[in-house]
Amino acid sequence: MRAGRWLVAQFLPQPSAGGTPSAPSGRFKTGAARTHSIPHGAGRAAPCEQLLGEGMAPGTNEKQPAETKDDERVSALRRFAAAGRNWRRAQLAGSAVLMAIALTGGAIAFGAAKDGGTAPVATSSAVDPALLASGDLDTTIASLQAHLRTQPKDSDSWATLGLAYVEQARTKGDPSRYPQAEKSLKRALQITPDNDEALAAEAALAAARHEFAPALGYADQALKQNPYSANALASRIDALVELGRYDEASKAADLADQRKPGVPVFTRYAYVRELRGDVRGAQRVLEQALSTATSKGDISYVAAQLGLLAWNQGDYKTAETYYARALTADDTYIPALEGRARAQAALGDRADAIKGMELVVSRYPLPQQLVELGELYEDRNAKGDKAKAADQYALVEAWIALARANGVNADLDTALAAADHGNKAEALKAARAEWARRRTVHTADALAWALYVNGKQKEALPYARQATATGYHNASFVYHLGMIELANGEKAAGRAALTRALKLNPGFSPLGARTARKALEDSK
């Protein structure tokens, strides 16, 4: 593989500064929403100001400071969760629309200068898409908005703005940005139906919403227009991985490496190999990616991925070293802060782990991080910790409601959180729905565990075995398999699986590891 540069990030855990895309490897895949069919090139476009108002303070022409918006977003999520605890689910989901307004600070402006169709069609984008990787999304979006107010027929800039909104939604944990992305991309394709940048951005948006079949379709359409589209090549690999089509994903990574070698492809190569149990191969590829990285976004992202790979193998000291390298490049990089806290917890440094995870969720209250913090509180079990943990789990429910209100498919998030910390029947319903859409090792594991906690251990066993069949080194999957095997009376197999999980990564979960050790003791 040859070294190269990346352009814009997609939808998965990446640097806060723009960063490099890769596939998810945590328990949750957050930031998803339901895709919509967009009639390319048909119908009258929406007013320009209606699409450009996002990111402005209400009643002004000034951008809100990013820190202020983040604080308001977290506060809104907490208020929403507190208000929603005693509501019926339908009321909760409906009220999430109000929460979305709170998260954006009432920023969606309507009216003002409408597009009368008289502006000249721009021949090129005024803002280079590479600016999305510059580390200042808010400034990039403001520049695009300003440009499009004077050049509303510039389809490339509409496409870049749409992708910027997708990235902003992902990095800020705010799914209310996705409708703005959808409107911008619809405008781009109304102006130029075969715009490969817009089609590739549609693929990124669909993937961000966890609608991977449409994402694959958009990526293929984009590649028909431009076989060398870096974003489309990346999204195609992501979609195939998330659809469980791992052989095709591997071939797609080979093709992408031939056409657009660079960090995005290297990291995808690594993830496909990790899914197949080739940890050494994944590590070699990531190390090569790190050796070619020059920007702080690339360095922090790849170093954090190496940290995560080490943590998955129970090598916590090595994980800490890589996370430290990531944070040296960018001390605000959330995945590295989260990974460091996780490694600290596994090493027994509970106080620093909780402090670190509290910092993470204060900035980005996403399901995986909220559950991890809740479980750290439960594991510590000090005075007030039970209530603190319950608060984190309530915030997960609030985030899911918000996501769904913005068209997000949050079934996997629901299944993973609710199975251990919520409505078990709802967890099973969500897991079945997600399995019907896509059959990956992650969805197989989620369905297996949801069946198990609902007392359906016989039905759960085939799914648990399918989740571990590729050789993917995930201690949580192996732990679930062991517990399910024990519940089915397969004592020897269950004990072997639980022993393997604890040997692979003894700190995979503070609560899960404790349960695994107790099950081994009880099954002697």
C-alpha cells in the first residue's frame, strides 16, 4: 500500500479535528438516522436561507461559540432526560423535536433572501472540500453558507456543506444536524443530478444514519460518475462491513487502495483484518498508517485506533502509550480521552477513569460513553453512585429518542443499552429489527444477548456462535457466548468461553468481567 492523503471524514469514530474514517469497534455505533429517498433533479428547491441558517445564534447573524453550543446541548439532553423519565415512549419521541431545537439553539432560520433561480451556476466550488479536514468545521460551514448566499447554484458547495453537516453531527454527537445535511444534498442533486461529490456525501449521510444498504447504493452511483472518489470508495467499504459482507468489503478495500491509497484505506484494511481475527495484520497496517500520517488529525486518529486494538487484546500499557501519542497530537480528541479512561479502569485506576469519562460525556453524551460511565459508577458503588448510574442510562434513552426524532435508526443502540440497563423486551424488539436489516457480528451479538436476558437462551445460542465465528477478538462477544452456553447446560464450553474472554481482555467491562468471574466460580 502506498502513502496518500485523505479528504473528508465519514461517519465513524474519528478525530475531532476532521480526521480519518474507520469502522466502529465499540459497543455502540452512534449517530445514526433513517435515510430518505431523494428525487434527484426534481421539484423546486427550498429557499436558500432555509438551508443556510444552521449554526447561527437565534435572531442574529453571528455564529455561536462552539463551547457554548456544546454546553447547551449537554444541558438540554439532561433536562430532556429528566422530564422524560415518566412519559410514555410516544410522548418522549415526539418531544425530542423540541430537544432538537434546544440542541441547535433555535438556529434554523427561515425566510430572507429566496432563490429566484436567477443566480449564475458556478463552475467550481468556492470552498475546497479539503477544508473540512482543517479542524474548524464551524468556520468552514460559515464560509460555505456565506458563499452559497451569493452563489446558490453552486452544486459542489452544496455537496460540501451537506458533508460538513454530517461531520458536525458526528463530532458533536448531535443528530439534529442530519436534516440540514439532507436538505443541502438534495439541493446539490437538484442542480446537478450526477454530482459525484453529492452522491458520495449522500452515502456518508446514509451510513451516519445506519442505513447501510442505501449508503452502498449511493456510493456505487458516485463511483459510476467518478471511480476515484475517495469518499465514495471509503463509504462503500464501510457499508459492506456494516452489512456483514466481509469478503466483499475486503475486495473493496483492495480496490480503494489501488485507486486512492492513504490513511482512510489503511484503517479500513486494518478493521477488516481485525474482524477476521488477524490482529497482527491489523496492527501492521495501522502502524504503517501512523508512519505516513502528518496532520494532527491523522496522527491522533490512527494512534487511538492502535490504542483500541491493544486494549481489545488486554495490553493496557501499550494502549495507554498510543492514547498518549494521540493526545499529544490533539489533547481534545475524544476517542483518545475515552480510550485512556477505559485503560485506566482496566488497570485499577478507577478515580482517574471516572474523571476522564465524566469529561468525555460532558462534551459528547453518546450512548456508549454514557453506559460506560454508568457502569463505572455501579462498579465503584459509593454513596450516590447508583443514582448517578441511573442518570447516565436515562440520558441514553433521551439520546435515542432525539436520534429517532431526526430519522435515526437507533435500534442497535437501543438493544445494547436496554438489554443490560433498560427494558429487556424493548431490547429484543430492537435487536430483531436490526438483525432483519443487516447481519454482522455486532448485530448477531446484540440479538444473542437480548434473547438471553429475555430467557430465550436456546434461541440465543446460534447467534452468539455466529458473532464469534469470524475470529474477531472481542472479549464481550466471547463473554456473552460463555454465559449463553452455561444457560444451555453446556458447562465445559461455557467455562472455556468465559476463561477465554477474561484471558483476552480481563478489563473488557467492569460489570461484565465481575459477572464472568462469578459464573466461573459458581459453575465449578
